[in-house]
Amino acid sequence: MLRKISIAIVVIGVALCALAGISVNLNPMVEKVSFTETEKTLTINTSHKLNFYTYPENARLSASGLEWSSSDTNVAVVDKYGNVDAVGVGTVTIKAKYKTNTIECAITVNPVFVSHLNVSYPYSIIHPAETMQIAAIVKPDNATYKQLTWSSSNPEVATVSNTGLVTGVAEGETLVTINAANDVTETLVVKVQNTIEVESIDLSINVLDPTKLWLSTFNITPTIFPANADNQTLTWSSSNSEVISVDSAGKVTTHKDGFATITATSLSGKTASIYLNVPRVEATSVNIVKPSVSGATIVSCTISVGTTLQLRANLTRGISSYPYITSSGITTHELEWTSSDPSKVSVSQGGLVTAIASTANGTGTNFGVTITVTVKGVGISDSYIIMVK
């Protein structure tokens, strides 16, 4: 509604001016142009749009109606719409020409300055004739000047190349300095020694599930600092070898539930320890290994008088199965073997069955003897029938 009213007012105004003999120019010619800014500072690889205004103010002129140019296209370039791209460090004059009217904007393009250095190196101490690479990364990543200069305060102790490679010369201490653009500097101390002692030890194991410490064997991995230390031999010990033992190579064996501290000691006297707690994982089932034919389990077997049969039981704990040859007599859970009729079939506590007398009743029926294995203290068992002929 306001737009219609405004148009109407303009039309009425023009009509009145015409009646009065006054000429009205709704599209005045551009007499002069000027930049809204005569100087600008940019950072390399950035862009900026130059704006301008005209005289008279209601004169119409698009940016493409100007003739644009750059005094140094190695520093900045400009397109026909007044968009300036800073491509190099330096100063440049951007010009825009309209007929006989030329306007200018002085642009300074600065580099992306170095803010800091990320420095890393593997050792703080090296041997004579040993080399060490120092890594220095210029930040930010888009810094314009990434050149570095390297120096050693005492080249008789250690030298440094223009790529950061340090070489030990003789025992002593030196400062390695890294200089970057924008006066950014990092300094680090490098020591050179004939003998480098172990300073610290870190121990780790790759057993993530604590329940898998039960009756298992695994390695403790030592990490020695510094990595270039001389004589990295370690001695290993356990505070409770009946529960957890460790050999000279750091190989650990758990024997039963409980806890122990495993300690590694260097020749320089540095120690590191790791505490291990072995939880008891109770058996969830016990099964006498029974023969099978065509996939069907044979629930009984027949042996002759005077012969023996070794039975084996499997214990299952959680998701892991532990087989036990019971004749060895070595079990973490104590197994108890019993016979329903020891006068005919006996069984040792190792699961060795002996046929003593026939289990036939004289009428052609052989009832057999039940052999049972029970896990003491847990209350689970399994049975197998033995018949003697």
C-alpha cells in the first residue's frame, strides 16, 4: 500500500513539475565515483570487495561499468565486480576508472605470521656419534613463511644440521635453538653422555578382561625411558609367586585366585610395578568326556574284568572352557570321583576306572556301575555308567 502511495506521489510530482515547466531527470548521469575506503590491509590468500559510491547519489552505476586494474598482480588481482584476491605479500594499488574519473585504493597484503612451533624429539640424552632427529612444525599450518634456522650453542658437544638432525660429538651439554619467522624461537637442552642410564620404566599388559587372568599366561610389556638407554636388562619379581609367578623375560603365569605385585628393576635401580588381582572364576558345569557314534553320545560303556579306563572331565567357567586330564591330579577345582559299587568298579581320584568284577546279574542283564565326578564346594557333577563283562 505504501509503495503504491509513493509511486502515486512521484507521478503527481512529475506531473506538477511538467505543468510548471520544470524538467525532472529520474535517471541522472554519473558525474563522479569514489571508493568507500582508500586503503585496506589484507592477509595473503584472503579476499575483499571494494565498494564505491556515485555523484549524484541517485545516479546508477554497476561495478562492471568500471574499468578495474591492479598495479601488481603478483600481490593482488581484481575482477570486474571489484572483488580483490590477495595472492602475494606486498603493497598494491587497485584502480577503478569511469570515463575520465579514476579512483584508487592502496592495499597492503601481510603474510600469515608464525604463532608458535610444535617441537618433538625422541631423546634428551644421546651418545657421542649418535644422531637424533628433531621435528619442528610451524603453526598455524597456513603460515606464509615456514623456513627454519637451526643452531647449537656448543658444537663441540653436538652439532645440528639445517634440517634438525643432531649429532653427538663429545660429553657435555648444548642448547639447540630453532628460529622461525616473526621472531618465534624454541630452545631445547641436549646432553651427550658416554653412558645413558635407564631413567624410568612403564609396564603394561594386554589383558582387558580381568576374568581372563584366571589360569592364564601372558606377557608384561616394559617400555624403557629413554629408549636409547644402555643395558636395558630387567629383573622381574613377584610378591606372591604362589598366586602369580613371573620369569626372567616378564612372562606371567597365574596359578590361583589372589593378588600379587609384579616388579621390574633395571640395573640402574629404577623400578616399576604392576598390581594384578586374579579373581576366582567358579566352574559352571563339569562333564565327563563320553564317546559318540554318528553324533549320538554313548551314555555307557563295557570293559572287561581286570582292565582300566581313564576318564577325563571338562570344567566350564563362564564363556571359557578348561579341559582337565584328571589322571594328572592337577586341577584348580578339586574333583571328587566316586563309584556306586566300588566292589565291582573302582575309580581313583584321578578318574582312573578299574574293572574288578562283572556287573551282570546272571540273568543276562548288565546293570552297570555309575561313576560320578563332583566339583567340591560348587555342587555340580556328572555321571557315566560302566559295565563289566
